[in-house]
Amino acid sequence: MSNIIAQMIEQISKEKNVDPQIIIAALEDAMVAAARKFYKTAEDINARFDQETGLVEIFAVRRVVETVEDPSLEISLAEAKEIDETLEIDDTVEMPKPTDVLGRIAAQTAKQVILQKVREAERQNIYNEYSEKIGEMVNGVIKRFEGPDIIVDIGKTEAVLPMREQSRAEAYKQGERVRAVITRVLPVAKGPQVILSRTDPQILVRLFEMEIPEIYDGTIVVKSAVHEAGDRAKVAVASLDRDVDPVGACVGMKGSRINSVIRELRGEKIDIVQWSEDPAQYAANALNPAKISKVLIIDAAEKRMEVIVEEKQQSLAIGKKGQNVRLASRLIGWQIDVKSEEQKKQEVLSVMESLTSSSTSLSELEGISDRIIASLREAGIENVERILELDEAGLREIPGIGEKTAARIMEVARDLFEEVEIEVPEGVDLPTAIAAAREE
């Protein structure tokens, strides 16, 4: 008998990958449940599996007291001494109860409890195993469809590929093999639910690891990956070995390596980008295949930049429906605003025009008396710009202003508008520099 029970426990443990102690605990719980059901008592019943004999002992636990108030839970010291002379007050005594009377009740109860405990242990094992695999790629077979979601057999359990995690460029068939990454594991009541994805950027990283040995062995590192599933992706790579070209290694001879990834993603276009510590250079690389003329860092703290391109390169840099600049922005983690050289030129001219169009008050004329300024205003001249338009000849026609005074006024007016050299610091665009010069 002992051998049979021990063998059963060992067999179930191996088949279900469950710790034998869990099965033994389940067996003990089952015997306790059966005993309580049979004896219909308020006693504190416990069970213990003896691995040597293979028997399950059932006993009621009673506490040793001076005066017994609850016979089902207590025993007098005198009675306890008859069982074991070493017992004292507050010790516990195990009172054996026969198990042969339990019969079929015990067997049915034991079966139910053991099955329940084994299922719970299996679920916990699966949850623990797949929780450690989040972000990893798994191979599975499409088992069935539940509405828009796909149920995938991944070996030890079934996983769900929700509609939102499916690529729009792919059509799935029952029985077809599929690769996907694990994104979440949910501990639901009927068992852990493993959530798969074919759209998560991590699938790009895992596919690159499979197809490119230099990434697998750590020579090349994938710094970032973004994609719009079924359409286009960008992957930033860097080499830890200066003699290894990361982009060339990922592309492979005649595109052999990258083509394997493209086939797995059903023709999705993939741009491999050279990673750089310099945000400006990184942005220029990320906007490939567009040729970048200049990159201006607008706000490093908020990670905002402007990218200047030739007119014919602007649509290429932005991409169809803004896809290229959108993916590049997500890849480098900066907000990118693409402008053509003509747009930037017009922007600078607009700023300069706004600066020059503002009028300069007559009070800015140093050394010119209030009487002369009053005469100018009486003649309809309200700003310095109007003086420059009139020139000296026009000023001399104003009553009270002679030749010398007119010359003096023109000299002071021209001094206000003499050419000022504006220094443009590196990384600062011209309009910002002009505005700063104006404030100074």
C-alpha cells in the first residue's frame, strides 16, 4: 500500500510538474474533510501522511487543562497523564481516529481535493513561468478563433492574440504557425491568461536577435525600435566594436539578413538607423532616406528640434501622412519639426520685417531739443523713420529748422539705424538671435 501511494504521488508530481509536498498536503486536507463529514464533530481534526508506511493518520487535537469545559477540544490533566506521563497543562494531545470507516466518502473527497490542488499548482506554475518571459518571443499554432481574438497553443498553455495586437497586413488561418512576443500575463480565475502581440516593437528586437549573430552575441546593440505594424519600422543600432558596421551587419550580404525579418513581418519596410549620442546627428540618421541640411536644437530640456531640408526633400523627410517624421520622433524621443530652407528663410525675413516695421519715437533722438521735436510733430512727423524718408532737404522746409539743425537731426537719426552685427550662437536659429539682440 505504501509503495502504491508513494508511486502515485511521484507519478502525479512528474506529470503535472507539481511539488510532491503540495500533493501530500492535498491528500491530508482531503482526509480531514472526509473525517469531518463522516464524524460530524466540532473536534480539531488533523491528518498526517506517513511516508514510511504510506498511511494517512487522522487524529483529533485536544489541549490539556485542569478543568474541562469543551470535551471536543480539551482533555483533563489526569486523562492526559494516562496517555503520556510527561504531558503538562497547555500541552496538546493527539487522539487517533479510525480511518477504515471512512471508505468511499474519503476516496471521493480525496480525489476532488487533490485534483483541485493540482490544478491550482499547475496554474501558479504556468503564471510564474510565463511572467518571467514577458518581452520574449514564442512559437505557437493557431488553435481557434474567439470573435476577433485568436487563441494560440504555445505548448504548456493557450495564449490570446487580441485583435489590437494583430498586424493589419496579416491574415491568419487555423493550424498556421505564428511567432509573437509575450506582453502580459493576467492571473484570471480559470487560469493565467498569456497575452501575445504581433505589433509590439519588441518583436523587431527579437527577430533581429534571431537573424543577426552580432546582435545575439552582443557585438551590436539595438538601442531603440518603433514600428507601425504592417507598414514601416525603424530600428536604431550601435556597435560596441569599432571595426563592425552595425547597419551593414544588420542588412547582410545583398540584404539577406534584413529580408528574413521583412518576410516574417509580411513585407513591412524596415529602416536601419545608425545610433548616435548627438541628438542632431541621431535625428538626421533617423529621417533617412531624406537628406538633411541642418538640425537646430530649439529646447534641449523639452527635447524639441527643427530639421531644415531642401524643398525637394521635405516631402520625403515628412513621409506619407507624416509617417517618416512621426516614427523618427518616436525613435529618438524628441519632437521634430521639419521645415524647408525656403520656409526657414521666409520665417527669418518675417522676423526681420517685424523688427524693422516698428516705429522709433522722436524722443530717441539724443541732443535734439524739445522745441525742435515739437516743430517736427507739428509738421506731421511722428517717428524717426519718417525723418529718414524726408532727408535733409525735406527737414529744411519745416518752419524753425535751419540747415545746421536739419543736418544734426539727420546725423542723430542715422546713428540710431546704423548696421548692427548680430552674433548667432551655435544651435540657435536666426530669428531667436535677432529677437535676443533686439531685447538687448
